[in-house]
Amino acid sequence: MNIELVGKDLPLTEMLRERLELKLGKIESRLGTKLFVRVKLQGERNSRFSCAIHFNGEGHEFQAASSSDDLIKAVDDAIAKIERQVAKVHRHDHRPLSEPPAETETAPV
């Protein structure tokens, strides 16, 4: 997985990068493709943090954003949104085809 980690107005720590790689790695293994993920972290006014995640996979575009007073919570919330999107696409794209309707005999008219 390739992660482009962009931070504005805050330091990017190795612990944060490892946390992102671990959580996004689970999503990558579920999709079964090598992903290029863009993560933008930003310090906002009043000690708030925001996290935006964006990537393409399985022919779909996934993106989520979250804000919180805690940087880790903002990251976890954005990843949770991405996980829900992936699960939803995975359910719809891999649903077994329904059985064709049974043929019924009709009386001649």
C-alpha cells in the first residue's frame, strides 16, 4: 500500500503513520488490490483536527472526512466511514444472483 500523508499545521509522527498503515491495510486486504491512499491531516483553529481520506478501489471512489478535538479520534472516525463504504460496496457487488423465478403452468385460454 502506498500512503501519501500530508500534514498541515501539525507534526506527523511515526506512530500515526503506523496506525494508518495498520487500519488501511485491513481495507486493502478486503478489496484485494494494491491501493494508493491520500490522507490529509490538518490542525484547525480552537485546537481541532481534521482528517480526510481518499482512494480508488474496485472501480469505486472512496472518501471520508472527520473533525475532532483529538487527532487520533478524527483519524479513527474517518477510517470507520471508509470501512462502512467498503462494506456497502462489497455487499452490493458480491451478492449472489437470485434464483430465476419458477415457471408456472398456465391454462390455455
